[in-house]
Amino acid sequence: MSDFLIKTNHKPKKLAVFTALTAALLITSGCQSLQGAGATSSPSSMVQAQKLDNFTITGKIGVTTPANSATNTGAQGGSAFYAWGQQQERFAIELIGALGIGKTNIEYDGQTATLVSEKTGTLTADNPETLLQKATGWQAPISQMPYWISGRSAPSDSAPQLDEQGRLISSVNGEWTASFTYKGADKLPVKISAVQPAGHKVIMTINHQSS
């Protein structure tokens, strides 16, 4: 998957250059875009999970972990700028200021997740959640994010709630409860907040890029 890596500038203020680079990677990979799922018109309707779309986004992600009395550590937090390129079930993420481990690349091919950073070297796991926790100690619902970014519930979600415009505003996945913020009449969220009762929290701002 080395051809699917996102090449970026080290300066966060240059995140705009990710758009053309990730879009070019998706095009040259030979994939065909999938049509997005139409939103249901009734707030009480279930959001139908569809195949993953292809997309390119940038933004910032913040992660908070609760205090741990066993290790006598208080609540901790970290943040990173990111660029995310999605190709159906595959994705590549590049993180800058990556939650305490420096510039980091995370890739997932649908079966194996790989993380590479200067601090950790190369790590692999069956899923990106296990990989992130192994590398940083942080927890985040990465596998659900591609659906949520597209404004849809993940296949394993429960209790999705829609607003009057048929947009997903909340959904539950295991211990995670996600809420979604939209700008104006946009159909895609500009912010996702996911929390666990124990105190884990992820806040992700999203800049959707044109295809």
C-alpha cells in the first residue's frame, strides 16, 4: 500500500495541499467513486448503512483519556492535524503533531492496519483501534469514522437519530456515543464528537474536499 500513502508538508498551515495529493492518489489507484446514500426524510427512520464512499478530508483531531487511579495519572489529552484519504474500505491517514509520537502514517487495507512513526517504528494490528492504542494509549472509533464522516451510521451502530432534514445527529457504537455538527444546510458533518462514559473523548473537525 505504499502507493496509497499521503505525502504532506510538515507545517500544519499547509494542510490545503493535501487535497490535490490525496485526490490524485485516489484517481491513479483506478477506483471508481460510489454514489452516496440518500438521507431519509423522517427523523425516526433508521439510517441505512451503505458501502463506503471515497473521500478526501483534512482537519484536526483531539483525544482525551480519563484519569487512571491505578497508575496515578490524571486525565490527559493530545491533538493532531490530519489528512485522510478513503478508498472504499481502504484508507491512509497522515497525522502531524500526532498525539505525542510525532508525524505518523496509518494505513488500513480492510484486513491489516499499519502505523509508522519515528518514535514507534512500524507497528501492525488487525484493526486501527488496537493499533492506535498500542502506539499512543489513546482510544478512538476509527473503523466507524468513514461512515460518520459521510453522514451515515456504521453497520454496527445502534439508535441513530436524524434531524428534520434527515441528517444524522447522533449514533451509538458499543460504548461510544457520537454527535454530529453541520454548517448551514450542508449534508456532511463538519465536526464529530464521540464520548465514552468512562471519560474517553474524541473531537474531530472536518474539511470536506471536492472530488
